[in-house]
Amino acid sequence: LGQSFGGFVAQRYLARHPAHPARVVLSSTSHHLGLERKVAAFTRLGGPEAGAAARTFWAAPSPATWGPYKQHCMHVYNPTPADPDTRLRTVYNEDILFASASGEQQTMQLLPGLAKVQCPVLVMAGALDPVTPLEDAQEIAAAIPAPWARLAVFERAGHGVWRDLPDEALATLRAFVAG
């Protein structure tokens, strides 16, 4: 299961070993930076300040752009408010975030590697996810040859669908794994 950044890793693994895994779950992830989609989604869900902060951060990730992004964007990742204790337990390795987001993520395009997939892949997406918009998940699923891809869209969920709809998300995961 690759969630968000972990989905980049899982897509790279699929490209290198397309028939190796028994099953793969790509959750709330993308195949490219998709800056304009991100900006549009953050603007729609969080207003112009969120859109501007998203554009500034994803175009030039740094400590200076991270502060406004955290302030204006993080709270719109999910429609269900996060438990404050969860936020306190979350540790970001900002050096890795800045290095990845300002490096490979600026130009990455993972769709070509998905054309070789030869195992079942569940693509889980929240329709209200601003950082990895639904269109990205749809493109990922479309890039995987039949009969391997299954797209599960959760209409009232954001980034990491289990955060908003845990029962539905876990039922979908269980059914896929039991497949």
C-alpha cells in the first residue's frame, strides 16, 4: 500500500517489477506534480489564500513557503477535522519533503511505467482531495492495462480516504485484499 508519497514509491516498484506483487494499493497519490490541478483544488476548497499558498509552496518548496502552506492548506486536506492529538503526533521530515518536492516531483511522470502492470491494483481516491486531485487517480487507473486496475472513488473524502470514511475505506481494502 502506497499512500501519498508512498504511492510514488509503489508506482516505481510496479514499473520495475510489474508482475511481482500479488496486489498493490495506490492511495491518494499522483503520477506527476500537477501544479495547476492542485492550485485549483486548494482554491476551490480553501479559498484564494489556500490557492496562492499551494502555488508558492509546490513551485518552490522551502521553509519560507512551508509555513504559509501549513497555515492555509493543511486544514483542507480532509473534510473531517483532524483530531488535534493526531497533528501533534505527526512528524514531518521537512528536509526530505523539500528535497523531493523541489527535485524529482517537479518533473516526474509515472504513467509510462504503469503500462506494464500485470497484477491487481486498487486506486483509492477522495473526490475532495486537493493535494492529489481525483483526476490524477483517474489517469493512474486509466494507464494500467485491463484487467488490472480498479478505481475506488470516495465522494466525501479527502487525502487518505480512511481519515474521513474509515468504515468504507477499510471495507474496500478488505474486499480487494481478499479478492
